[in-house]
Amino acid sequence: MAATPPPASTHAPVPAPPPDVEKQLPLRDIPGGYGLPVLGAIKDRLDFFWFQGEKEYWASRRKKFKSTVFRTHVPPSPPAFAANRVIMLLDQKSFPVLFDMDKVEKKDVLLANYMPRTSFYGGIRPCVYLDPSEERHTKLKSFIMSVLKAKASRWIPETHRATMEIFASWEAKLAAKPEGFEISSETGQVALNVLIRTLFGADPSADGLTPTAFSAWLGPQLVPIASVGLPHLLEELILHNFRIPFLLVAIFYKRIESFCRKHGGELLDEAEKQFGIEKEDALHNIIFFTGFNAFGGLNILLPWIVSYVGRESEEVKAEMAREVREAVRAEGGTMSVGALRRMPLVRSAVFEVLRMEPPVPYQYGVAKVDMVIESHEARFEVKKGDVLGGCQPVAVRDPIIFGESAETFKVWRFVGEEGETMVKHVLWGNGPADGEPSVANKQCAANQLVPLLAQAFLASLFLRYDSFSALPPLVRGNSVTHTLASLTPRPAV
């Protein structure tokens, strides 16, 4: 007798989960917290500046929470400022949400929920504090990008000229101090000369405009979120617990404003006639872009280039010198964009400096919608209105992306086809290094220009010198001393 087959199942088979569900990372509550009102923010600030220091502040919390996404405070804090509660993103997978304008708002969050008084900016909100959805942002960023493009033929020659001008001073200082000297005064002058001569067609020295004027104006805006290397108790008492009034530096801003009014007439006319921007609005945005964005960034970047490359091997520096001289010779003896494109090692060195020491260390945004953010290990639910933050010096050293050498300066890192694919992971200007700035995003308008200026600066060094050396930088909080130790002149031909 034949066996009776089993009855058919009355239940439909359970479908297999979609492949993307199977691969989803575990959903995890965002670790960390804010502690007691007011006191929690003060404790975190003291840890950040005093008890731990900035680097250990992030490292200890990553270790404690076993996560690169967590809740904490960032400076400044009460009593002078509101508590800065943020969800920090410290890896390359979660960080890019800060660049997604569909997911985050950028209104007044350049420095999280801290913003200097508008008196520092002539009473206006500069473009950097505007969200792309604001009409003024579209007009102002269009204007800034137009100006940068219009001056394209002058950027590299002016950088070469300004760099060559400091060599006599360097050589004289080294003769007087063979043990080495601090270089920031000269590199600051390079930055200022390049910017003012290119943008305004005038020499800053003719009207007494100096790097000191810009630094004095910038200082009070940034000291609540920085350490300048003073004794901790003194910094806490006089810098981190109250706002420094604009009145104390108004004389410096008036000097900058007077110069820009005198020499920026064509720029102001262009802003008004072509972009519909009021001249006063354009004036103070030009000052902000020139002084805060451009001068502030180059003033940090150029000394780091000398510091890192100056500590490379003599073989590396000899290869750079050869590369630079052959490239310039191939372009008819002129420092140009074409010549810079023939310098892959110099280019790689600049991107590696930008990776190790991004001039703007933090990015922030406010969540526009409820969303899920992914790190390499987990997913996290973020609510609309949450302030998100990212520490670029940590994210750009992500070992998942850069491997065991993530914390090490590798001058060849971005050379060749494989190296070129890694450039997108350099996050320094509110976006990836290979990104395109537009009115629809907050990427630095000079995202493509700054690396070229830095390359021209470094290449100019190797046109004059076979080699140079630097001592390890002395770091005190956010204050860094860069020391040039030697110069080896190129033999006369």
C-alpha cells in the first residue's frame, strides 16, 4: 500500500529577508549624555581644555562608549554661554551626513550653537552662517565664487611672488639664530599678500594693513572655543567665562574695513550690479571671506606644510625638488597651474597635510528630519532638531579607511591611481576634497583653490632650496610653534 503523502501546509512559507535587511547593522541607542544641567557642560569644558585636553577628550569617550557616535558637550559652556549639546560623529561613514543639505540645516551653526556677536561683522550675518535655503546665501556664494574665478590667472603667480619675498627674512633670521626660529610671522605675511594683492590689486603694506589686524579681529571670536596656551586657570577666568567685546578690537576691524572700501570699489560694484547685493552686505562678507575663511585657513595650513615636509627624509625632499624643477621647466620656467599638475608628490604632500591638520577642525549641522545614521559598527536614530557635530582631525584619521598608518604622515599617500581614489576621504572644507562647491551646499568656495595655493607655496620653496628642515612643532592647546631649523640653498647655475 502506497504511503499517504503528508497534507499540504496551510501556512505560506516565510519569505527570506531582503539582502539589504540581512546586512543592516544593529540599531543602537546613542551612548553618552549631558549630565546635570549647567554642571555637565562645565565639566565637559574643563575636561576638553584642562583635565584631558582635546585629543584625549575624544579618544577617551570613543573608548568608554565603544562608539564613534555619542552625545557630549563641546565648548563654549555656561556661565557665559549656553550649553553646547551635540551628537558627535567621529568616523568617515557617519560624518558625511553633515554635508547633506537634505538632512541638516546650517543656519548659524558654524560653531555649534555659539555665534559671535554680529558687531564683529558690521552688523550682518556673513554667508558662512547662512543656510543654502536662504536667498542671501545664493547671492553671496555666487558672488564669492565669481570673484575667485575672475582672479584665476593671478592666484598662482601671486603665491609664488609672496613666497619668494620671505626668503631673505628667513635666511637672515637663520644666520642670527642657527638653532632655528619660529616661522608664523612670514607665512602669515605670505597669506595676507596673496589674498590682498589678488583680490584687491593693491599691496597691503601701502596702507599699513598687517596680519596682526586680522589676527586681532579673529582672536576674540575664537577664544571661547580654543586654548591659546596660557596657564589653564588664567584661560578659564579671562577667556572661557565671558565674551570679549568687539569694542576691544574695533580699531583693527575699522582698519581692515577702510582698506577694503578704498581698494574694493570694483568688487562692491560687481556685487551690487550683477548679484543684487547691497554694497555694505558685500563689503562685510568680503572682509569675512578674506580674513576669517581665507587668511585664517592659510595662516594655519602653510606653517604645517613647512613642519611636516621639513621633517621628511632627504631622499623625499630631493625627489620633490627634482619634480618641481622639471615641472616648471616643462612649462617654460613659469609657476603655473600646468606646472602644479605635473607635481604629484607635492600635491600628495599637501593633501596629507590637509588630512592631518584640517584648518577648520569642526563641522556642525541641525537635523532637519528624523533619520538613522550609520557608523562602521552600528545604526543610530537621530531626531529632528538634534545638533550634529564632527571632529575632522579624528574622522580623517579613521583606521577603517586609512589602515594602520591612519595616525602617521605619509607623503606618498595620494600618489598614483590608488592614491587618487583616497582624496575623497580628506575632509577639510565642509565637504570631501574632491567635492564641488555650489550655492546648494556649504562646501568652501575655495575648495579646489586652496590646495593649489599650498602646492605653489611648497613648490616655490624647492625652486629656491635643495632642502630645508624643521623641528617638531611645540603644541600648547590650539597654539602651535613651528620652527624652521635649516635651509640648503640651491646651487647657482
